[in-house]
Amino acid sequence: MTGFGYNVNGFGVSGGGGGLPTATILHLENPATNFSSNSWTASVGSNPSFSGAFATGTDANGNSYLQYSTDSQQTSYGSLGNVTLPSNMCIISVVEEEGSRPFIAEHSTNANAIDGMYQYSNTGFTYGVRRSASSSTLVGYNPLNSSGTSTEDPVSNATKTIFGSNLKSDNSMIGMFYSSKFGGKRNGTISTGSAISHSNTTNTLYIGSRGGTGLMFTGKLYEVYITEQLTDEQFDQAIAYFEAKYNL
């Protein structure tokens, strides 16, 4: 199917020629040209607004990033209101951690307490979480390590990392996680709860923090890609695209 446009379960996710399958929810990229006056012009989706101090920069490979503030109050984060996330989705981020503060993409101000989702970037927290809009059951997902015996930190401090999760409608845990630190895809494990299926939810999406509530990212954000669930082939295609773009 590579090289042709195609649909996934009616969602119209297209791809081909080794490019990135088209995002259906949000795609933020190239902040050097797309970030201005604390707004990031999205390639797909609405433009999120950012609060706090930010700077842009470009790495040695010519890829630009958004530098989050390291001020003592840790008040820098992005937000986009009324984002509807589907029950099954793929999210991939390109980040560089600084210190011990993880990158967070969180749907709602606190997905531990109300409906929403979040994606953490390090092992101190659950890596991928989705919650049902009709119940308060917390469901947590983590990537297994290479031996399949425990979870593994998907990023390294002061190292640019591509990481992502692909939550599919068939509830498969096979190859659902990827990190350039791993060097390949990893199977998932349910670390909290017992269910995988969820409902669509609409909430504010916070990018780089938990909505200004004190758990803040202080590193570099290169790209955010959110779309409906991908097939295994499309997930591989997306991974290959980011690996080539960021030379990882």
C-alpha cells in the first residue's frame, strides 16, 4: 500500500512515498517558522496558544524547536480548547528532556481525576493514558523493556527522542509503543486498570504541562503529531518519516 493514498476505518488517513500519514487531529511542526506571538500555527488542526516565556532555536541538523522556560515558577505551557480525541488514536512527539521534568500532552487539566488522556515522556509516570467518558476507570499503559519484564523510560535526558503510542481498536498491545531510544517498537502492558476500549472525549489539550498546575516540561519541543489510530504499516511509515527528518 505504500505509495498510494488510502483510508483507515473511514478516517481518511492518507500516506505514501515514505511521507508522513496525514494527521487528522493536530500537527505542530517547524516552530522557527510557525511559532510567533505565543501562537503555534498548526499544519493540521487549530493553533494552540502558549503561556509563559518561550524561545525558538535550530539544531545542528537544521530542525527547529520550541524551548520551554526554565523559570522557577515553571509556568510555561501550550493549550488548545475543545479538542475531541477519538477512542483509538496515535500520538507521536519529538522532544529533548532537560532535567527530570517530563514532556506531557494532557487532555484535560488532570486526567487522573477527570475524563481525558495524557502522554508522559519518562518512566516516573504512566506513559500513555486514556480514560472513558462514561466512567472514572483509570487505564494506564507502559512500554515493556526489551526482555518484556518491566516498563522502560522512553526518553533520555539531554537527548532528542522520538516517542509515540498507537492505541488501536483491536486492543492489540503488540508494537504499540516506539521510541528512538529503544531503536524499535515495543509491546505495551496495562499498568493500571484492566480495560483498553474508551469513548471519545472533548477537553482542552495541554502541551508541555498539566495545564499550569505545577508539573512542567522545561526542555525542547520539536513536533507533535496526533491522528486517529494507524495501521501497523502506517505506524512504521510515520516512524520512518520522523527518523529520517531528525536523523535518529
